[in-house]
Amino acid sequence: MEARAAVREALERGERAALVTVTALEGSPPSREGMALGVLESGERFGSLGCDGFDESGEHDAVRALRERVRLERTYEWDGASRVRVEVRPFAPGETVPGSTARPELVVIGTGPVARALAAIGKVLGFTIRAVSLGPSDAPEPDERIVVRNAKELTKLRLGPESYVVIAGHDREFSQEALRMLLLSEAPYLGMMGSRRHTGGLLDELRAAGVANAPGLVRGLEGSNPSLPAFFRTQGNADLFLMAGSVPDSLTVAWAAGLYDGEGSCSAYLPKKRRTYRRQMAVSQGGQPAELPEVLTRFRAAVLGIGHITGPYRGYLYYWKTSRKEALDQIAALLWPYLGAEKRSQFEAASSLAKRPLTLVWDSPVAGRDIEVAWAAGFFEGEGTVGVGTDPRTGRCRAINMEIPQSSAAGLPDVLLRFHRIVGVGNVTGPHEPRSPWSRLPQYRWRSGALEDVEYVAALLWSRLGPTRRKQFETSIHLRRTGKPAGCETRTTLPTFSTP
């Protein structure tokens, strides 16, 4: 729900609330003027100031403003050159909330998988959904379905300042004419998605017509996913801009889902002096004391740049985390098609405690060999290990071992069986007594001790593995092949791999 609308509804119920509003920018923070965060006296939080750090600071100041019944002005730092200035204003029942409190709408024009995904994620984020199409709409339960005969009929849509429009159809002629028509509307956001082959010359045509020189019309996705170029007039709503402007390809999302299946978690906790639970998503990874793990920075990029990375804890452990309500819903919708049953159930349980249930379809994870291999690479990146054992008499490397452990109280984890099915080698065993003092649940393992299996899995997953796992594979395979004593990793010839 939009922050101002949430505050207004709280006041109508007789509950006090505070509104934190961005009033000025300096540098290039991930915010814009007018962005707002609503904090209710019950502890619920709505909207965003642009990032987790700003939201946490805004909530802290909102609680103080409510407690002391004072209006505050604060500055939040983004980096050395960027910051935002905010106003923190408490409200009591009977007072008027300034600014528009209308619920924003997402107008999806077109049909197909991209249009369906945008409609589904938009609903999760609290938008009213209008699905517009030339024929029958395939959008999942929109608030309104509109069928038009041609692009000229789009002028009847009654678009206003709360309308965010994305053209995502397969009809090239209709889509381009729709873009030209809607550039004349009052919608603050207008995006178009399509292949470079179909839209590559459109920006030049608009410039030639004098339209593309208008302030705010920019071309997006340069150097990003080449299958999803887009044209934008203003950046509009921050969450929607991320979805329409920087959507990662399905293989990247599948990799991120695999990492989350291995190392991710979603939980609900009750903050002090609060009456409502809050959810938190986290992904952990070990690393060097002064260097963020490459795996976590890749994961953060794959989930649309949401969340922040903290650490190290205990000298080596880092976490990617987020507790923003809208961000959690957005990430869940993004990863859901590729996740295993356990992480889906975990997210639903936490959402139920936080009284924020979602209607995400429980289909089987998305299939397709490339997608499954990308998921397997992410899963191994998070949980997999490969190493060599030494002969106690000679000290030379005589054995190699590759494995993925998983703890479960409900029998064989489905993710281990899925990984085994994808790579087609090794065995799944268990339950075993936990090796780690941190784990109390029975352990299961996928493993293989055959050199040819290790080489095959390395080649299969290589293109999506990070430098740490690649180094493990290289070193272990080299030592097993040569039989050198442990500690003699320095070499001039390394094994090379390419995806089969």
C-alpha cells in the first residue's frame, strides 16, 4: 500500500502514524523528491525512501516523532557525495495527510509471459492492475480487463499522475503506435519492452519527430539484458522502474534461486515494543575480512539491487539482508518459479506471521535444461565443496571428494534430489549425524569421489561459478591428477573447462 494512503487509513481507524517524506536530494542517491515512508503506531511500515538504510533511519525517526509528538528534519547519507533530506511528521486522528493518497495503478498493454509477470508482480507490490490487449487478456486476475481494436482506442484509458504504463506485447506495429499515442498522456512513467531487432530504430524515429528530445525520455538497458531494451519517460515508481528497466534474464534469476535454496532464509521476528511481526530475508556466505564475497554482490544484482550486505561477523561471515515489506514480496515473486518447496514454505510461514499473505502459484519449479543447470550452479555456489584427501603414509593426494550437505527434519531434501537429477552423477545419502555444532537436524549429502564426475560437474557449471568455486575445482583436480603432496598447489598448468 502507498505510504500516504496507509497513514490516512490508520488515522481513519483512530491510530496515530508518521509520514517520512524526501524533500531534497544531493548527489545521486537512490531516491527522488516526494518518496514517502509511512510508519504506524502499531509498528507497521509502508512505502520506501529508496533503500533499506534510508528506510531503517526513517522508521527510527518516525518512532521518535510519534513518541515526542514533534516534527523533525533529518539528513540521511548515501555515500560521501550523496544524501537525502527528509521531513518526519507525526499525525493524529482527525488531521489531514498532505499529497495524493490515490492508489497507483499499473497498466500493462499486451499479452505474453512478460506482460503476465509484470501484472503478477505489480499486484504483489500493491498496484491496481489494468490489463489492456488487442484480444483476450492472459493477465492473472487483473482488477480490470480492457480490449481495444487498435492503438487509437488507448486514448480512452483515462491515464493520470498515478498511472504507470508498460507496453509488453508481441505485435510490433501495435506496440510502437501505442507508445507514440501514450507519450501524449499524463502518465508519469511509460515503458516499452521488446527485442532490439524490433525496437532498435524507434528511438531515432522519435527523435526525428521531435518527441524523443523531450526531457526525461531516455533509453535504458545499454549493456544490460540485450533481449529487453526499453524506452522510458521519467523513472517513475522506483520498484516498477527496477522491474521494467533492469529485469535480469531467466538464467541469472535461476542462479540466484539456486543460491537462495542453498544459503537463503526467510524468518519473522517480533521487534521490541512492537505488536506485529516483521519478516527478514538473508543469504550468508563466508569471505575474507576486508572483501565482500563476490557471490553476495552477484546475488544482490540479480534481485534488482535490493537489500544490503553486512559483515564480517566472527571475522569471516557476511550476510545479504532485507526487511522491507515490498522488497521481500518483489524478491519472492521474482525467485518463486525457480525455488524448491522448503524455501517456498518458509516464506509463506513468515508472511503468515507478519499478516502479509501472498497468492503465489505453487507450480513445479520452471524446467528447461539451461535454467536447471543455472539453478544447480547457484546451489553448488552456496553449499557445495570440492577438495582432496591425502595418503597418511606418503602425504600425497590420493582421493578427491565433491559434496553438498543439507539439513532437514522432513527426510531427503528435494533440492538435493533435484541437483542429483540435473548433474546425473554421484549419490544422495543420509540421514547422518550433524558434523557442525551449529546444526541440530539430521544431515543429508549429495557426493561423489570419482575424478571423472568432478571434472564433468566442473565443466557443466563452470560458466556460472564464481572465482572461489572455480579455484577449488582447479586446485583439487590438479592435485588429484598429479598426486602432489598437499600444500603444493603452485603450478604452471591448470585444468581448463568449457560448458558442454
